Amino acid sequence: MFKRPLAVLALLVAATSLPAPAAFGAEPPPESTASTFVCSRADAATIAALGGTATHGILCRWNQAASLGFGSYRVARQSAERPMTNAFRTSDLRTLHFLDTHVSPGTRYRYRFGSVQSDGTVNGSLVTATVVA
């Protein structure tokens, strides 16, 4: 059934799963350089192509998580005026973007992404991206 011995599989799971923070909006870990989460300004044409009507926004994209044990994708947002708070959550494995149109032009936002297992553990490290709307 499994090609790898269970001890190796358990080691791989332990090495790639981190416990979930007490609150997803809690203080983030050190900056990550992972390239699986990217946020950029979205112009009106991009927003319209995604079915939106706003004139400005920020589009965050990520790679699909492994389906085994998948629980949800979560994106949190922070600005100078507001603390890190949950901005988006979905349990749809195929959803690979979040369009944030609740932003003010010229404001710097910091986003944090996590792929969360059904038991609450975060896959890998939480990844952050910073962008100006």
C-alpha cells in the first residue's frame, strides 16, 4: 500500500507540519522567502476579469496544497492602522487566489497565508507578502 516505511512517513509529516498558532491573527513568525504565496496590485481590468467591480485591489495567489488532510486556506491582512486580522478563508482546495478590494490606494498592506490541515496544524510555515494598494 505505502512505498515508504511508516517511520519515514511519520518523520516527513513531523518535519512539514507546524502547530497552529493560538489565533491565526497572532504575531507572525520571521519573514519567509517561500514563493508559493504572492500578492500584487490588481488593476480594474484584472478585477473585472475575476468578476469584481472595484477600481483597485490586491490579488493574492498561491499553489494548491496536498489534498490529504486539507482543511482550509487562510489569508490574514495587516496595515499600519489595523492589526493582523483574518481577511479570507476557504475550504475549497481548488481556490487559489483571494482578491482584496477592501483596500485604500497608497496604503501598505501585509498579508499572511496558511494552508491548514483539518486537524488545525499549519502546513509548512506561514508565508507573508507586503504590497502597496
